[in-house]
Amino acid sequence: MALVSAGSIRFHVQQLPSCVRRDEPPGSARERPVVVFLHGLVVDNLSSFYCPLALPAARAGHEVVLYDLRGHGRTERPATGYDSRTAVRDLFGVLGALGLGGRRLHLVGNSHGGTLALHAALARPDLVAGLTLLEPPLSGAWVENMVDTLSAAALSLEDSPVPAELLSLRLRKAANLTAIADALLNRTTLIDDIAASRTFTPADYARLRCPVLIVCGEHSELVPGAVELARHAADRVVALEILPGLGHDVLKETSGTLRAAVLAHLDASAVVAASGSRIGALVP
């Protein structure tokens, strides 16, 4: 486990060095964007990416960074700062602490992590060379539904005996996740910060200039938002892939379809970044 300080917070970080590819000259891996993974809310953490995508990306020749977001996993849990602007500042602070400040990035975000990745791309288009968004929640309706869901969960966890009962049953991992959820929902501003978050506009999508892959499950309620992003983005920037039979759970896809799509997009985005081209190089 590695802990790095960014601002006043210690973040749990994992780095995976790129494997040397036989078809590339020495040192070329460093010219590729660093692939940074951003996970979802509350009970999620960096581990959800580790085997499905992070290890395969490193083995394919990409330098990889994973970290637990503020308040999640093994990262410290301050009472405030769960808004998107602070999350973007955390991202670049973590990378700076790792000595990666100024490097080009490819951001891979799952669920809420996808919205953070998009905010980062809009804030720093000079550094974000590519995006992979898995089930990104982009609409105001999602924000309202999520706030309602999190508020209900907070009430059910407040003063709940469940963590102690899980420990008594030696279900340590479940107890730990439940305790983290309770702390995030009842002792931080996370719910209020999510409720106050700014939703994206067509004008935001039109400003995107890096290649974007969006992956959604066929039965996901988030597909319309992904289609809206693709419709308003600049021509040939966004590729949208719908995985049949899935909902808001594409990371659980086990056939290798997701992994193949993401690795292909990482490779193609790296080529675009190296060539200096921004639009029209990836999406037919």
C-alpha cells in the first residue's frame, strides 16, 4: 500500500509500471499518456479496476495509476470537499505528488468517476489526451435520484448495529465497507456536495477535443445521457459502445468485450496524442 499527500489529505495510491512491448523502441512507453482510473461512489474503490482493466492496461504497455478518491477506501476521510472541483484538484495533486505533474493523461472513469473524468477533461484540455467513460451519469435526473438513494441509505445506516453484527460473524470486508458508507453518508458533506453539483450542458460537450469512448449496458438508464453527449460533441470525437444484456454493471462483464474495447481505445488514443491530432482520428 502506498500513501501520498496531496493538499492536506493522504491518498491511497497504486502504480503499475508499463510492461515493455516488443514492437516499441526503448523509452516510448513514457511518451504514452498515463492511464488514471477513477472509481465510483461510496462502497467503490480502486480495487474494482485492478484485475478487469488496470493490469491488462499495464501489460499492454501503459503506465497506470489507481487511487482511492477522497473519503473512499484507504484514503483519508475529511468532513468536506466532495464536489467535482475539489475532486479535479485532488486528481492533479495526487499526480503531482507522484512526480507525474504535466504528463498527458488518459482518464478511465466508472459511474461517478466518469463524471469526474469529464470535469477534468474540460478543466485541463491541455493535459487530458483521452477519456474512457464507463456508465457515466450525466443528467440532472440522475443527480436527483442518486441524492434520494444516498439519503435513504444514510438514514438506514445511522446508529445501525449492522457493522458490529457483521464483525461478529467474521465478515470483516462487509463490515468495513458498511462502516465506510456510514461515515461518508452521515459524517461528511458528500450528499450535499452531490446535490449541488453542476450538470453538464451541450456547450460543455461541444468543447471536448480529446477522443472519448463511452461504454454502457444495454439496459442502463444512463444510455440517453451518453447519446446526448455523443450528439453534441464535436464531429467524430465520441465512440459509444453498448454491451448487450447488461445494466449499470459493465465492469462485471466477463467475456473480455469490455477489456478489448478499452485496450483498443487506449492504444488508439496514445497514437492520436503522439501525433498531435485531436479530432477525427478514432471514430469512423
